[in-house]
Amino acid sequence: MICEKCKDEIPNFLDDCPKCSGNDIKFIYQNSNVDTSKTFYLANNIKRLLNFFFDTIVIIIIIRIFGYWLWVIENFLKSFNIPLEILNSIIDTIRLALIILLSSSYYIFLETIFGRTIGKFITQTRVIRQDGANPTIIDIFVRTVLRFIPLEAISFFRSQIGWHDYLSGTIVVFEKKNDNILSNDSKS
Ligand SMILES: [Zn+2]
């Protein structure tokens, strides 16, 4: 299906254009072997921004807690007579590695087991595969690695599906209770 507004191809798992639609976009199951009883809608960019905000806070707290070990390592390294310049670059490298390791572990652990991070728990959203199945650890691993593409977040300015969704074959959705469809019909 081609979008009438932007002329881009609408992904076959969505019922409207993720670039142009202002409404909730319904998820269309591509795989009938999975549980299709739930009605999912694409999480909009406000929910995605909130997820990012809450998860970043949690990750900063985790890094702060593990920062103690960095301090321990730093003091251990200081006991050798390493020149200060080299010592600082070693510590910076360890710090960067620790940040990458902790933040990726956070996403991989929570999204593989629960399909959601703490941010996604708060906004009631979850990660699913574009065919509707639960993501595997490999899907989540790919998704997490893609988050480290520089300026990856900018891809969300163009569409409600970012690169780390598109390229990993996953999307973020929320479940919407459709029990008010009948009551709307009875009113009219
Ligand atoms: Zn469009």
C-alpha cells in the first residue's frame, strides 16, 4: 500500500502511514501462528520519548551504582606508576565500556524476558516482532546494537518507526481495549 500523502510504501504490518498519520495506527498480524487475540497499536513518538526518558534515568542510576567499581579500579591502577595521561585514557576507556555494557545489558535483559523496559512498563508499551511474535534474544540484541548508531534518535523525527525498529524487524506497540467499539455503535 502506498501512502497518498508522502507516496512512501506503508509497511504491510501497519494499517496507516507511520510518517503521516496523526491517529493510532493499528498493527496487522503477518503470522497467524502467533497469538492474534490482542489488538496492538503502534506506540507514538510521545510514548517513545517517555520510554527513552524513563529508561535513561534508570540507566544513569545503574551506572552511578556501578561507578563505585570504576573508582575501585581507578585506585587499583593508581598503585602502579602509570603516567597520568595514560592512566586517564585507560580510565576513560573503562568508563565508556562500562556505560555501553550496562545500558545494552539493561535493554537486552528486560526486553528479552519481559518484552519491555521500565520505561515501557510505565507507558504500557512493549516490543514485538513485525510478524506479531515475541522477539527472540537475537532480535533484541540486534535492536540494542542499532541504538548505538550515532544520531539514531533523529530517525524518529521522520517516522514513528526508528532505525532500531526497522532494521531489527521489531516495533513498539501498546494494547488497546476495543470494548468501546460496541458502545459507540449503540449510541449512533
Ligand atoms: Zn505518508
